[in-house]
Amino acid sequence: RRLAPLPVLVVASAPVLAVLSLGYSSAVIGSGLFLAAYTVAAWRSARQTVVAAAYVVVLLGLLVVVAPEKAELGAMATNAALFAGAIAFGRSMNDRRRTAALLADRAELAERARLEEARRAISEERLRIAQELHDVVGHSLGVIALQAQVGAHVIDEDPAEARASLAAVSHTSRSALAE
């Protein structure tokens, strides 16, 4: 029924017309046609649904020819309303299923975008930390180099100043390591 709903509608109408032409009622068998019309509308394109609706109109016209005694105005109006309702309900379900699929796709895209944004933010934070670390280490190494050069320059003339420079080197290097 779902694999080939339009052919099912066409094939299922033959026994209904045969039963009606023999003068029997088709209440139970006819309900299968409503189900087949619903299935075409629910699982196929709008174009195939229009083809099914046109076929139903032809089928109701054949009913007038094959079994004129069963084709009262009230019965024809009821059958037309039932077919229209089945087709409308099928289209509604088709639209609902497509909307649900679109919403699921949209949610998946939003989740991917959120994850990508999180990855980008992590990357930017790592880059910022690396830049700060680079600045701290670069500044500390500059201070250490300057203090070492001062210490080397004054070691013979002012050993106390040389010790102070070495203490500054020690303090700056520990501070840089801590940061």
C-alpha cells in the first residue's frame, strides 16, 4: 500500500465496481478505497495526489454508469465528502511529516553550528592564553638578560650590585615559571 499507493487505488477500485454492478453493497470494500486515497495523499507528491483525486472523480462517474440505482445524490455526496476528507487528511499528514523532517534537519544544523562555535571559542581562548604566556615569558627573559648583563658588568667593581642583579634574575625567572 505504501510502496505503490496509486496502483493500489486503481486495482482496489475494480472489485468495488464489480460488486456494485452485481447489485451488492460495498460498504466494507469501499472503505479500502478511502484508505488507498489517503495513502496516496499521505505518502506521495502533490502531483500524484491530484491524479488520485481525478481518478476518484472518474470512479464516482463510473459508479453512476455501472450502478445507477446505488448512485443517489446523497450517497454520491457522502462518498465525495469521504474521499475529499481522506485526501485532505493524507495531505495534512504528508505536510506534517515533511515539516517534522525539516525541523529535525534545522535542529541538527543548529547543533552543529553550536558545536563549531564552541570549538572556535576554545581555540580563541587557547590562542589568547598562548599570547599572554608569550608576553610574560618574553618580558621576563628581557628582564633576566638585562639583569644578567648588569651583574656581569659590575661584578668586579660592585659585588653587592652583582648579587642584587642575580637575585633579580632568580626572582624574575621564578615569577615567570609560576605564571
